[in-house]
Amino acid sequence: MAEMLELGEKISILAGAAKYDASCASSGSEGRHGKTGEGGFGSTFAAGVCHSWTEDGRCVSLLKVLFSNVCRFDCAYCVNRSSADVKRSSFTVRELVDLTIEFYKRNYIEGLFLSSGIFADPDIVMEKLIEVAKTLRTEAGFGAYIHLKIIPGAGERLIREAGIWADRLSVNIELPTDKSLQHLAPQKSGRVILGAMGDFSALNSQFEEDRRRSRFSPSGKNSAPLFAPAGQSTQLIVGASAEDDRTIVNLSSSLYRKFALRRVYYSAFTPVGRGYGKSDSRLPDIAFPPLIREHRLYQADWLLRFYHFSAGEILDEDSAFLDPHIDPKTAWALKHMDWFPIEINRASYEELLRVPGIGAKSARRIIETRRSRSIDLDGLRRLGAVMKRARYFVSAGGRFLERPEDPARIRRILADQDGAGLQLPLFEF
Ligand code: SF4
């Protein structure tokens, strides 16, 4: 039946089915024309085009599709679950290769993001994804970005091969604990998912070592292949299960440490199950996805990756959730007023990073500028500091804009300054 569908209809089904995977940065976004993407010039959503960012900060458009939305699993939160009443379809390898090349030639896309429902044994599904990537690279000479999903349960041999053809691989952890997986996605297992991440990092180290050795070979040419040069990432759904933010931040921190993940993507739980078959009583009854919570988790993640914060500093034993009204760095600063003011003409790079309103770029500029002259408060603004936040936490040559005295007052002034416009969730655990 699936083969009888027109290609256009397949694209619409399989691109629509892929849009809730957040490991591609623009997933699930509504754009200017709503979730359906219908109507309006420049809308690419219906055709499955999403946007992502490369390691060097470029924004690229990707064709984001599933190979198949047929799935044996019945994950409660997923629109493609086996019990959902949705139209099913699958591409052939040839269709997907031709489609990617055609879209690329027309400048619609700069790469491919490919996942799939588990329509057969994990090795068989993984082989299909690899075949698409390999055919694109070897037959069509496609040199653009390819992101492939690792199908949990696929063997190490297949992860190795996927990494040879793809730029990035990802395996979704989906839920923060095994208990929640058992509850909402009983056919999945944390052990298998973490096992795939472990296989990736072991292979990555092996390939790096081979390349290092090959640099010193007599020919001087590096002939060892690259392995997924854009690394691995994962996605966590926020708000479908009862875990608090501390559990999530701790988990992310340990994934970054153990598996050298490039990114953890957080995806606010969207009640997509409604309208696709029976509603599931295991899921929370929410009116809106918890977008503020997702936003704060991304900020906390930023602190872990770029600001030298530990998970325990972001959320200590007394705090289960990130403050919805204030960003986590400011929340930390308000709890540690004894750290401030920071004298910007003397502080180390690490100390500057702790100041709300001073980012990594401004901290670097401050250190650079200080080599030739001292910086006053006006100069600090010119170096990129956001003074509406930084003003309470710094001094320059002993001068203050505001003395850092009353954290409750500062909190009142700064609360919600960067959350404006986000839809507040009506349901919280
Ligand atoms: S395995 Fe679960 S999350 Fe993945 S497509 Fe199937 S039902 Fe959806």
C-alpha cells in the first residue's frame, strides 16, 4: 500500500512525522505560518526543510524526513507509535537519494537529516539509513552535511559504518530515567541507548587514534577515514514524565562527560497524541508545551558547556527546578552575592564568566583590552556586556553603577526580562 502513494504525499507524511525530533535545531518550530506550514511565501515546513547550525556557527537548511513512519514500538508521546491512527508510508533508498539530490540542486537544502520508525529489526532499519548516506556519497558525490539517527539496538559494526558516511550521528535518550522509559516507552531501554552512545565514543577515539598515527606515516598523507566529524548528539523530552530539572541537568552533565556529546537537545513535551487515536492516560494533560522550562534548560546547558559551571552549582540540593522567571546564571549570582562585585580590571576569565550580562565573547574582549588600558563602566558596555544585568555585579576601578546589596530587589527588576513572549505552561509537576 505504501508504494502506491505519490512521492509528494510520501514527503508530506514522512517530513511531518520527523518534525518533533529536536536534535535538528529548528524541529517542531512553527515558523511564520503555523505548524502546518501552509500558505505564505517562503514557507518550507511542509516540504520538510528545517534549519540547523554547523560547528562554525553557519545556519544550514536540511531536508528532515523519516525513512519510514511504520513503527513496531508504542512510545506514548510519539505520533508514529504503533497504536496511532496515522497514514503510514516508507521511502525506497532510490527515492530518498534522488529527492535529496533534486532538492540540493534546486538550492532548497544544504544537507539531510534522516531518521526512521522501527519498521523491522534495528539492524535492518539502520542498514537502510546507511544505504541512503552511502549511495549519496559514493554514487552521487554528495559532499554536503548528513545527520543520521542511530537506531537503538543496531550493532557496533553498523554504527561504525554510519559514522564513515555521516557528519553527525545521534541516538535519542528521550526520557531522563529508565523508570520513565519503562512507563512511557516500554520497548526501549536506557541500557541499549547508552550502549549506543558508548559505542560511538569508543569508535570516535579509535578513528582519532588511527588518524593521528596516519599523520606520521612515511607518505605524510592522512589516509585514515574521518568518523562523524560533527560528533554525536541526543534529544530529551521535557515534561512528559515527572523528573525535575535537577535530574535532567545532572544527566546532561554526565552525558557530556562520559560520551563527549556535542549537544543535548531539549524538547518541550507536545501533546501530539491527541487526534491520532486513543489518548494516553500515562501522559500529562497539558494545554501548552512547557516552553519556558525548555528555554531555561537550554540556558543551563550553555552554563555547563561554555561557562565552567557544574551541575551542582546550577541546581543544588535545595532546588529541584530552574527558576522560570530568571535565567540560571543570574539565579546563581543572586544566591552568591558574597562573590560580587567583580572588579573587571582584575578578574580572571573564569570570574568574568560568572557575571550576569558578561558572555564568553565579552569576557575575552575584556581580558584583551585590559592588556593595553584599564576599562571603565562605559567601556564595559562598548565591549558587549549587557549592562541591565551586569550593573549589579561589577565595579570598574572601584566605581559602581549599582552596589550589589539587595538580591530580592535585583531579582524583582530582572525577573522575566528574557522570558517575555514565551507561552507559559499551564501544567507543572
Ligand atoms: S521508536 Fe518510539 S519514538 Fe521512535 S518512531 Fe517508534 S514510537 Fe516513535
